[in-house]
Amino acid sequence: MADSPAQIAAYLANLKKARNTGVLTVKHGETLTTFRSLAEIKAIIADLEKDLAAVNGTSKRRLRYMYQSGKGL
């Protein structure tokens, strides 16, 4: 993504505000975007949060837990 972290954060804030108010149309700068559903807004928010973490270098780590069951023979 070619946007700066500040631009991504601003767009993310606008989307979260729209999600919280139930609005499906978001204006950011000169761009007007109309979403089809709340699920689509949630998916875009998740993608933007992932992009912002990647740009900032703070992506989430995955933890894998191993469990062993049985008698241990």
C-alpha cells in the first residue's frame, strides 16, 4: 500500500466511526465510498489494521501450542 501510516490511520478512524453509527457511506478527503454491508466494513477494517501493523513493523505474532495426550508410554 502506498499510503503513509497517518493516512491509513485516518481512514481507519473514519471507517470505525461509520461502523459505530451504522452508516454505509464514508467520505475520506475527496473520495466517497459506499459499502454493501456491515460485514464488508468489518473486513476492510481488519485489512487496514493488518496493513497499518505491517507499515509500522508491529505485526502480530502467531503462537502455536502443542498438547500431548495419552498415557505417555
